[in-house]
Amino acid sequence: MIILGKTKEYKIINKIKTDEGLAELIELAEKHSFCGNLWHCFVAYLIMTDENPFSVGCERRQVPDNALAKTVKADFDELYTLFNRSVLDEIFDDYVPMKKPDKETVCIGTLASEFAKKLENALNADEFFKVCTDFYEAYGVGELGLYRAFVLSEDGVLVPVTHFRRVTLSDLWGYDVQKAQLLDNTRAFVNGKDANNVLLYGDSGTGKSTCIKAILNEFYKDGLRMIQVQKSQFKYLGDIIDKIKHRGYAFVIYMDDLSFEDFEIEYKYLKAIIEGGLEEKPKNLVIYATSNRRHLIRETWKERGDDDVHRNESMQEKISLSDRFGLQIYFMKPMQTQYFDMVEYLAKKAGLDMSREALEAAAKEWGIAHSGLSGRAAEQLIKHLSKEF
């Protein structure tokens, strides 16, 4: 079979009636919280996670109409038979996992269970094929399609983020202009239009990272995915691009708290990736970065004292990286009255019954003892006050 032919889990089918095979299946079911007919959930899981030329083509909404399609259609005829044959005891027809899925967790098992129900309603192989292709077009295939965010392992392998903070832009008080700029750019990007790389810079604790996480939650259903890359992992950027450039999704490479000391040279590789390398950056990729520095690379007083020619060259080198971010959004710390408004807004959202005067007094004291007036300080204060009520 072309479909599922190389997956590790597919091999379980051949030994499913053995104790070892059944144990592996139950372990998989508990890991992903399968619910319902365990056999149907398993086959549905195999179909939705196996990346192959056909499934990836469907993800890009390019269902092939050629020899490959005919071969794959024969595979789905076999899958339809496989799905509907009884290989497990009836006690597994209504499987309930021991642990319920966490609402804050990306639960592949829940999606597999829902997908299995739709496959059960297919009356023949043609309908079964249609349900599968519709799923690929709606959700994609494999980890890149089914998860919303990824980090890199030490050796550059994409690792799905299963617990992702469900923050929204409404959770961040103020900064309406900044949020609108980021929304407009991202909306254009997921709609296939030209979009800029974005640098969110300014004071710490003002919500730059929160904005980017909220943007992912806002546009996940529209096909947005995010990969967080650390400065030490820039050497893997080329491999990441090769992996995602032909997928049917819009990818943001996210770099948090990005900055370089004057002796660090990783920024030169990043410059080439963003713009200026031989290979054009894929249309389904943008880079969003946060930083406390607008120019990203630290400037020394020694350079300011050098001769005019050297100083000009040095300055151009340092600002050339930030210039590659076509949209630069500034986040400043709030004024005191804005900070008090922010605290009051978060207090009401948290259900705290405190007067404005009491909140202002607590906010002043908290700001002095902690990181000053910022959104982060306001959020930390509300968490602290919530414990006392």
C-alpha cells in the first residue's frame, strides 16, 4: 500500500490479536485518549497522521487526478475493508480512556475519534475516500497539520507543543494600534497575500510575546502554524524551510527576546535566510521576533568614537538585520494612569471585588517592589491578589 505503507503503527495491524500488539494499541489509545470503537479510532489515526505524496497534496488542496490517484483509490478500497473488519473483541467497541483529555492540550485522540465516527457513516469505499480527502483539506496531515506550535530539539527535530497557552488579544489591555498592525499583517499572510516579517520591540513586560501567542490562537483554524527557534538553533533554519515550504499551511518562525552581542555572528546567517540568500524565502513563511532592542545588535561606545568611515560601516552592519523586518512595532511601558486602568481591567476579569483606590495602592506598591509599571507586573499583581480572595 502507498497509504500507510511505512508507518510504524501500521505494523501493529499484523499482530493486533497477539498480547503484544493489543498492549501497544491500548498504550497508544491511552496516550491520545481514543474514545469509541478502538479499532476504528486506530485506523482513523493512521490515516490522519501518515504523510505521503497523496495526503500532503490533499492538504494543499491539490487532489491528484492521474495515475497516482488511481493507485491511491485502490489503497482506499483496501482501507475501507480494513476499517470495517472486526479484529478486536466487542468489549473494545465502546472504549473509554482512563484519563480525560485536558482542555488545554492539543488532543489528537479527540480528533481521531471524531474522524472515526465520520468514517463509520461511509456507506462504501467512494464515500470513505471522500471523507478522508475532506479531512486532509480541512485539517492537514501529520504533526505539522494537526498541532499548532513546535519547538526544536537539541538536534533540530520539530517537537509538537501539546500544552499551549490559550491567550487571546483581549487578554492584553491597551496597545490597540500595535495589535491591529499585527492582526492586519497576519491576516494578509494566511490569506496568501504579501506580508512582512515583523519585529516587536520595546520595554520588557509590555506584551510582545503575548501578542504573538494570541495571534496563533486567532488564526490557527485558518492554517497558521508556529515554530519557535532559539538563537543557538539558527543553523537548522535551512532544514526547517525545506520541511515546510511545500506544505499547505502558513508558518511563522518565532524568535523570542532576540538580540546579539557585538561578538556574536549568528545574525549574519539570519540575515541571509530572511533576505539576500540565493534561494527565495517561501511564500508560506514569515519571521516574527520580539526584542528589547530595535537594532537587535548591541552597539559599543568604542564604535561611536571610531573614525567616520569605520563608524558608518559598523552602524550599517548593525541596523541591516532589523531593516529586514518590514514591519517594526514599538511597545512602550504604560503611563501610571494607563497602568492603573490595566490593573482594574484585569481585576474585573479575574472577578476581584476591590475598589479602585485599593487597587491603585496595591499597584503602586507592587510596581516599586517588582519590575516597574508594565503589563507583566499588572498580571503578576492580579495573580497575587487572587490568592487572598
